[in-house]
Amino acid sequence: MNCKTFEEQILDGIDINKDPSGVKALEEHLAQCSSCSAFHQVVQSGSESMVSGRRSMNDPELFDKIQHKMMDLEREDSSTRKPAVKIVRIGAPFSMAAASVLLGIWLGGQILTFTAQPAQETASVGTTPELYALDIHLNDESSEFIESYLSGN
Amino acid sequence: MTEADLIKGLIARDSDAWKALVEQYQILVYNVCYGFLQNSHDAQDLTQDIFIEVFNSAHKFRGDSKLSTWLYRISTNRSLNFIRNNKKWRFWKELSAFFSDDEIDGNQQSEEPFVIDEKIEQQERSRFLYQAISDLPDNQRIAFTLHKIEDLPYAEIAEVMNVTLPAVESLMHRAKVNLRKRLTPLLK
């Protein structure tokens, strides 16, 4: 058998009662192979150490500790919920105010656009009479007069 | 209290059933957590969290497996999540290991030097093995830890991991191959 096989056996943890000849062969190999011997030590004492902190007896206070922790968690939950409630309470009036401001801005914009429309159109009048006659858009009597005069010429 | 009564009581949020569950299964839950975390303080904390989770999600237990299998599953998942979510965990663990070495040094007056050396060597070996197991992929790590540390048979591991028996055998084989690959260079 080679080192690989012995290392596998070490990881499997050969049972003395099940395989006494296997144990003897391993012991003979470990006596002459330093690398397998180191491997065996790491696996054996490492496993012992890893199970050494395990418990075999109940902690009599565990149930009380769990109950306290649950109460603490519930308290934490309720304290973290409060700001959310505040945000909801503040949120409604704040959003209404914001909506009114936005509505005001929109209405103002509409009024300004409506009053500024003729000036914009006058500014876009062309220099040649044909273009002038085509481009112009008139709203009052004097403008209508000018329009008929220009069309006549 | 039978297992069926215990489950009924838990679903009904009965405090007697709740207390019975903690008393009956606390060693199992703690030892699984300790097997993965190798830190008694963290294992203790996580045990409490697991029982709180069990209490809050008892209604989700379908009853198609044993209660202990369900607890093994929750404890395993929570332990691995704990390790994943606590990125600084490894650092603190190494730091505590460093200070525990100091404690050994502090006891030097009362112990022979070779005893101290032996303890340090043993801690070092244990760290090698734990590191190698921690570096395994999660499913191989679960199978190996449950079998070698919890002493669970393959059939029960298959139930806990919700996989087939040959899948567990394959996971164990691969875990051993990977452990050999990881440990051998460390020892040279």
C-alpha cells in the first residue's frame, strides 16, 4: 500500500474493532513514514480538538435567555417602526404641499404662455410682403385692417 | 411529550411545547453550530437565534421528516450563513486564537515547558484541519462535518441535505480527496 491509501484510511478513521489488521499495517507504515505520521497527527489531534468543545449537558438557563432575546428583538422592532409611522404622518401633508406648488408652477406657465403668444408670432414675421402675409396671425381689428391692406397690395 | 404533540404545540405557540423543544434539542443544535463555527460564544448565540427562528416558523414544518432532521437542516444553514455574513469573523477568530496562545504562555509557570509546546502544537494541528475543512465547498463541508463530527449516518445526512444516498457518498469521497490535497502541502 502507498501513502495515498494510508492517508485515505486515516481520514476514514479506521475502526480498531472492525479492521485490526488494517490498524497494524497503518501503525507499521507510520513508524517509518514521517509525512504520513504528520498527517495522522494533524487529523487525529485536530479532530479531537474540534469535538472537545461539544456539549453533553443542557444549559438550564437557555430557555430564559431565548425568551429575553425574543423580547429584546420585539422591543427593537417596535422602536424601529416608530420613525416609519412618523414619515407616513408627515408624508401626506408634505406631498400635498409639494403637489400644490407644482400645480401653481404649471398654471403660472400656462397663463404666461397664453399672454405671450401674439408677441412671439409678431416677432416671427418675415421681411417680404408675401411671407409677411402668410406668417402673420391676427387677433384684433387694427391687425385685420393691416392684413387686408397688405393682401390688397 | 411525543414528537407529534411537540409539533402541534409549537404550531399553536404553546409555551410548554416550546420549553420542551429547547430542553430536548438544545445539545443537538449547539453541537452542530459548534462543529461549524468552532467558537463556543458564537455557537451559543446562534443556538438562541435558531430556536427563535424555529418558534416563528414552526407552522412551515410539513412533518414529512423527523423534527431532528429539520433542526439539523436549520442549524447547518444558519451556521454557514453566519460564517458567510460575518466577513470579519475569520479575522476575529484568528485574533482570539492568538490571544488564547498568550493565555497558554501565561500559565507557563505552573506547567512544564514541553507541556506548553505540546498544547501549542495541538492547537496548530487543529487549526490546520479546521482551515482545510473550511476551504471545502459548502456541500462537501456539510457532509464531512455532519458525518465525522456529528457522527450522522449517510442516510440521515441525505435527508438533512435533501439529496440521494449516492450523492452523499460522492460528496464524502470528494471531501476526503480535497482534504488530502489541502493538508499534504501544509505539512511539508
